[in-house]
Amino acid sequence: TLRGSDSAVKDLPFEEVFARLSDVEDEGLRKTLRNAGGGFFNHRVFFGHISPKGGGEPTGALADAINAKWGDFGTFKETFCGEAMKVFGSGWTWLVSNKAGELSIRSTPNQDSPAMSGDAGIMALDLWEHAWYLKHKNKKAG
């Protein structure tokens, strides 16, 4: 059990707090960690993987793992985008690695994160309206 006043909560990395979120006794703290902490963590992953000179296909071990799972990068992109299009309302679509190192594509609602189930988010797509609405209005596919 994690108590809000315990240094156990304050001193843990986000990933571990999220993996143990159900252990947080204080419901208000649990909700704050899920929403505000999740938003911070998810955006940290999102912004940590983009750059002005970035883009293109991955290389090395990540490319090998994607090709082994989906056959090629094009199929991965189609699958990833297809999953993102299924998200109703606000949320995220992720390329995830589980504890065994296996890749999957998963969506989470609101500010939830794969870290909440002990998995690592490798790449995140922000599907909150602020990320696309001004340019595309109600047309996510645009």
C-alpha cells in the first residue's frame, strides 16, 4: 500500500508509481496521479521522441523488432494509424514493449499510460483534441 504522505510515493519513478497505482490508498491522490501525472508522463514520452530533423523509418534493433512483428514498416504504420482512428474522444495510441520485450500497439483513454500496466511506451501519438482539432476540426483522418 502506498500512502500520499509516504516518501514511497514521492521518491518512486513515474513508471513504478503507475504500475502500483491501485496500491495508492488515497483516492484523491490516485486520481491526481492518474490524470496530472499521466498527462506529464505521456507528454514526456511524446516530446522525447520528436525532433525538427527527425522522422523516417527506425533503424537498428527497433526496426528489426517492428519488421519481425508486422513484416515491414509500412504495415506497422497502417496498423498503428488504424488503432488511432478507433479512439473515441481523447486518449493516446502507443507502440509498447512489454516486460518480455514483445512489441504491440495499444490505445489508452484520457491520460492513462502503458506504464500503468508495467509496460514501456516506446512511441506515443497524442489524440487529445488540442493535438489536431484546430487544423482538422472533427476529421481525425484528415
